[in-house]
Amino acid sequence: MNRLVESLRELARYPSAVAGLAIIVLLILLSLYAVIAIPYSKALDLWRGGAQWQMYPANARPVWVDWFTGDKLPRTHVLSSADAQPEVQPFAGGRRLRIPLELDYRYTAFPSEVHLFVRSHYRELEPFVRLTWHTPDGRDIPLGAHRVRGEQRISISQDWNLER
């Protein structure tokens, strides 16, 4: 026990050693608090990037990069069909619903990710979605077609056919 007390007195003479030990003790206490305060299932969900992270691009650079590069990098934009005026065209056995979403894109770089989140409510047949990108110069770029079951994320930026 005397050796331990002597060692601690020797360490106390060096402020940097005391500061280092204080940081180590703080980190140990913080890790114990995290283990106790956050349930294991929630910690796994946060670590693996659960549903709460879907709205944020994984490969986007931080906004403060603009300060150093002088570029105007893309920001996260959320467009909702609730803000659009849908066009409904009924036909035998169903209806065609067209929902135009407009985005005024004023950035110098291409976005790192583009996702479409679709939620469908149906009784018998799953809705069929056909996506088209109308460019400002008048071109129409087909983005594919999908059957929608409940809630679904369509990753437009990860579509290999579109990339080609």
C-alpha cells in the first residue's frame, strides 16, 4: 500500500500526469454511464444506422467545407407530396396519380445521394410507381418503375441502370 501512495505522490508532482489521469478517469466514467443509460438494443440501432438516419446522406461532405473550397455544395432537401398539387386521372380498374415535385437546384456540385421515400396504402393491388426526372432543358430521364409495399426507400443515386 505504501508503494501505491508513494507512486501517487510522485505523479502528483507532474501536472501533465495529473491531467492525463483525470482524462482517463473521465473517459472510464463516461463509458460506464453510456452502458448504463442507453439500452443495448437502442445502442445497436444507433450504431448500425437505423431508420432515424435514412433521411441523411451517408457520403455528403459537411456544410463547413464551403468555407474552405469556395464552392456551394448541395444541402439536404426534403420535398413532400403534401406540398404538391397531384393530378388524378381515373381509368377502368384504377387511377393514375401524377405528383410533380419541383426543386430549384443552385449548387456547383452534383448531390452525393438522391432518395425517394414512398408510403402506400392499398386494399388489393400494390401501387405501381413509374419515376421520371424532367430536366430544366426539357429532357425526360426515366428513373425506373417499382411496386410499392407499405413504406419503401428508392435509392435513385444507387441505380446502376440510371448510372449507365
